[in-house]
Amino acid sequence: MKSCLPLPAILITAALLGCSSSSHHQSMNLPLAATQRNPGHTATTALTGEGNQTNFDFYVTGVPNGTILPPRLYTFINKGSCQQPGPVAFAMNDKVNTENNAGTGGWTFYRSAPIALAELLSGKYAVVVRTSPEDGSADIFCGDVVRATR
């Protein structure tokens, strides 16, 4: 599987990280691996800590064939890892809409969770992206938070 991100995804991620470089906000980049239900696609999320909350800026290159477009994507922070998932610690589904990222063929969306970034980084957590119930509730991307980098 090809693991390089398209140039627009890199530029978006760089812009997101650059906009949050103040001393009050810590940002990390987390690559998300495609699951067997979504092969050949890539995703990333920028995690930005704001007090007792962490914001997530997602970019995904695609969803499984047959998914209703625009995709409605559900996001979760699970205890454990992608290889050994545990229970859901936080469901970030107050909104599930995505926006088409013109020119890249990908999708962007934004979520937040009521957990400080430092706490999120200190435990074993994984970020999971799932299709809507109408699309089978399939896990399509996952990333272990311990793999987040500046």
C-alpha cells in the first residue's frame, strides 16, 4: 500500500499546524491507517489542545465504494490501540457531516473531545473513524495517539 500523502493533504496539515503554533495551544499530527474495509486511502488528523479540550482537524482521501456522498463520518476515541481496541472513551458525534475538499478529491471535518491533549497523550488511546449506520458502521481509519508527532 502506498503510504505517501498527496501534496494538498500535506499543505492542509502544515497550514493547520502553523495556525496553532502559539504557546497556548499545543498541536500534534496523527496519521490514520486505512482498515481492510477502506484499502488504498489515507487520512490524517491534527490534534490541538485548548485547555481541557482537544480539537481534531481531519482530512481523508476517500471512503469505501458505495458510501453515500457526502459521507457522514463518526469519530471516536477508544481506550487501547488499533490492534487491541478497548471501549469507547469519547464519542465525537455531535455533528457527522464532512466537506468536500475541492481539488483533492478528499474530505475534511472537525471534531472535539472533552479531554486535555496532555492527558490524551499520556494514556493508551486510538482515534477511530467509522462510516454511518446507513453505510454499515464500518471502521475505515484508525490511529494510535502515541504515534502523534509535532
